[in-house]
Amino acid sequence: MDEPITLWEIALHFGLLSLMAVGGGVVLLAPELHLYVVDIHKLMTSEQFTAAYSIAQASPGPNLLYVSLLGAQIAGWPGAILITLAVILPTSVVTLLFVKASARHGDSALGRAMRHGLVPLSVGLLFAGAWVLGVASSLNGRGLAVVAVTILLILRTKINPIVLISAGAIAGMLGFT
């Protein structure tokens, strides 16, 4: 039988993953953290993971709030605090170094390469995250229809996304999705 994983091992894993979070913590979340906490270590269910993410995104505050909720789900307050610090500290250091390098080499080939190389990586990670969350939430045909209509409305109109999020929440409460 496998040894149980420690909170420090989880924090180290989350911290290392945070270093790949180009484009923000949200893109880091879905594919890798879901794989780690749900599929590999069975620290929570897919539904619990999706609920923590959804609550964090619906709440005011930083996008990274979901990490604190995952930590709390795994190990209470100590988990919330340690996991949050493990994700925030490494990325803060990397961000400060990137800003300094970008300011120093902004117009050089290195500066342009750094900026242009990170965009496709961010977009790819964002799509991977959306895919994993969609699969984890067990979307049915009606749920996929709501997602498709929402995307079309966001791309084609100037409707405030909060209105669309609220409409999606109402559709879910009414059992449409």
C-alpha cells in the first residue's frame, strides 16, 4: 500500500506547478492540479474540485482563491495557508524577475521573444483548463449548449459576462444543465 502524501509534498508539488502558470493561476489549475489531487492521490472527488474552483471564481477577490479552497479541503486551515503560500511565493519571484528583465531588454530580441513566446503557452493552458473542468463537471448536451451560447454571446455582443454567468447559474438551478 502507498504511503499517504504529506501536506509538505502537496505544497511542493503545487509550488513547482505554479512556476509553469504562465497567464495566471487559473490556467495552472484545471489539468495538472485536478490530475494530482483527484486522479492520482484521491484527496477529493472531481465534484468537490469543480465546486471549489467554481466558488472561488464566483467570489470577489483574486483568481488564486481556488488554491486556498483546495488546501482547506485537503488539510483544513494549515492546508489553506501552506498551499496558498506555496503557489504565491514562487510565482511572485518569477514575475518580479520577468518584469525586471523585460524592462531591461524590452525592445531587444530577447524581450520580444519572451513576450511572444508566452502568449500561445497561456492560451493553450487556458483551453486545457477549460477542457478538464468541463469533463469534471459532467456536462451533458444541454450544458454544452449553454456553454456554446455563452461563448457566442461573449464574442458577438457587449453583454456583461456577469449577466451570462448569472443566467448560467439560474439555468443550473432550474435543472436545465
